[in-house]
Amino acid sequence: MFLDFYQMREQPFGVTPDPRFLYLSPTHREALASLYCAVEAGRGFVALIAQPGMGKTTLLFQLLERLRKSAYTAFLFHTQCDSREFLRYLLTDMGIESHGDDVVRMHKEFNDALVRLQHADMRFVLVIDEAQNLGDDVLETVRLLSDFETPSSKLIQIVLSGQPQLADKLAGASLLQFRQRIAVLSRLEPLGAAETIRYIEHRLRVAGYAGRPPFTPEALAAIAARSGGIPRNVNSLCFNALSLSCALGRKKVDLEIVLEAARDLDVEAFAWQRSASEHEQELVPILRAQVAARLARHPGLWRRRLRAASLAALLILVSLFLFHSVRGVVGTRLTSVFSADPLPGPPSAAPTNVVEVKPGQTLRQISLCYFGRYDGNMVEEIRALNPRITDPNHIKTGQQIVLPERGRTSAGTCSEGPADAQTTTAARY
């Protein structure tokens, strides 16, 4: 743990919604003030919309803290439920033991509790977090709760908090009456670069850190950029960067450490890399088939032209299938395409320019048989078409050898083996 290393009392970048660590950016400050004023004025329904990680729950806890002395509050976050379960959660949070699943009975128990609170001169504030998960039928139940009122005041104030999907639901035609009852709709926006730095300084200060932040200016700029201004992302980056820096024994968190922490947290890139690797496994056989087809169509190209043309075609093919960042992943696989054993062409093409070495045959016998000569130029031509032949004096039985088309005599005269080759050569001389 880096708390002792950096001399802090508590974790500054925790995952719990502690209102003490709430940083009031301009939009957070405006949302908190709007919600508080709307509840104090008895407006009935208010809503808070923000994308995940923006600190909605922390802000709601701060709101409840401000209302604690003047209102009875309930906080619900079990929103994947039906109407009966919702009412049961609500009564349980209020300390009311409900008997059975009778909706009418639960409504009466809730109404009686509201009346008792009114006689005690206490308002009731219900906060529903993650409200985007509520089904339309549960939202209708929530709307009906707001009907508990007297001729002069509402008996219940309801705060809905959720992700942008909540706004999409409220915009639907089926929830028109619900939407019309919302008196205040507040939003939270991501932090700018300067606000992100002030956010980090605020949380370090609350945690007991003294002095300037342990992050270099370059590191702070990287955190602001990589986090997108989302407080939850900022917390994750800072926590991992401080942990890594502590493990390395460094008091100052520099850009290199922040980038390493960001790479460790990049789950999407990890999943994409695995997907690209699996796709590459399927791509290699296709590339090999492309090479084999090219060899079959142009058997007379010597090695340098074949390498240049094939490499250009393969690079174009790879660029159509993969992003440039995948090239590092498949590079070694592409190399294996050229270093693999030669791929035979179609069976119909093999008899015209490919011979198979018979037991006891030598390259000299084959050259004399098919070309009537065996000299340095002929050896170089054959070796240019067969780069695997490193020693002309040692070829393997069963090995396939590509022969030049130029200067070749009638095919098939050497199919009998080495003895026939000697007889044919003698006849020609």
C-alpha cells in the first residue's frame, strides 16, 4: 500500500461514494444546488442525468447529508425489479415490515408512514439511483407514489438519478405524464483538463497529502487526456500510477508510469488484440493459398521478381483486412509464409516443368536428360528456381525440382529413372 510511502491518512482514489471527497466542478455545483432547491421548494419530481463514472452517487449522498436534519430520506439502488419488489424495498428501507405481496396493502402501509412523518413535521425524500434500469411499469408505480399529497403540499419528494438511457426512456410517448411531472432536470459534464488537475489535488488534500501533487505536469496532462474527464477513470489511473510508482520506489509519478498504468487498464485493447490474433490465424492459410496460386500461374519467374511481386500483393491484402497496429502481431506469421516449404501448384501444371527425383538420380543426370547439357549456367538457372538446393551434388529422393522452360527437350524421356537417363544421354551424344 502506498499510503505510508506518500504519507497519506487514507486512500484518496477509492471506489466508494464518500461525500467528503466530492469535488464540485461547475456542473456538479450547479446540479447539487438545483436538486437541493427543488426538494426544499417541494417540487415533487427532480432528475439527475450523467454518463457512468461522473460521480452521481457521490453527489446524491452529499444531497442526503444536507437534508438529513430536515427530512426523512430513503435511498434505493435495487432497480432491476418489478413493482412489488420495488415497494417491498421501499418499505424495508423505511423500517416498515411488510406482510405479504399485496400491492394495495403495501400502498396503504406507505401512505400511513407518510402521514406519520407529516404529523412530525418531517418531509420524506426518496432517492432512486440507477433509475435507467426501471421498467415502464415500475416507473408508473413511482409516478403513482407522487400522488400522495395534501391540498397544500406534497408528502413525498422523489429524486431520480440515472445514465443517459433514463432520458431516452422519459422521452418515450408512454411516459408523457411522468415526464411532465419532472420539475428540474440536471446534468453532469466531464471535467476539463484544468478541472481534472484540481480534482486530483482536492482528493489528495482530503486524504491528508501535503505539498504539491506527486504527479509531474506531463503525467497530469496524460491523466486528463486518457481519462476523458470522467472522475471514475481519473481515480483508476491515479491509483494504479501511484501503486506502480511506489513499487518502483519513486516519489514522483512521471509520464512513463502513467502510460504504463493506462496500458494495464486498457481492457478494450486487450480484447481487440485477442480478436485480431484469432482473425490472423484464419488469415495465414488464405495468404499461403495466394502465394501458391501465384507460383502456379508464373512458374518461370526467378526468385527476386517473385519475392518483390508477391510481397507487394500481400501487403495490399493485409492492409485491407487489418489496421496498421496489427502488423506487429502478424509480422512473424507473414515471414513464415515465405520460409515455409514450397507449395505445389495444381496437378495439371506439375508435369510440364516439375520433376520428382528418383532413387539414385543426381542433378547432373536430370540436366543431361532434359536439356542435353550440364554446365555452370544450367546449374545456376535450376538453383534460381529451386532455392532449397544448396548443394547441386546432393539432392533427395522424392524431392520436386522446377526446371527452366528455355532450352528444354521433349518431356517424359527421363521418367524411367537413372538408368534410362544414362541411355538417353548416350544416344544424344
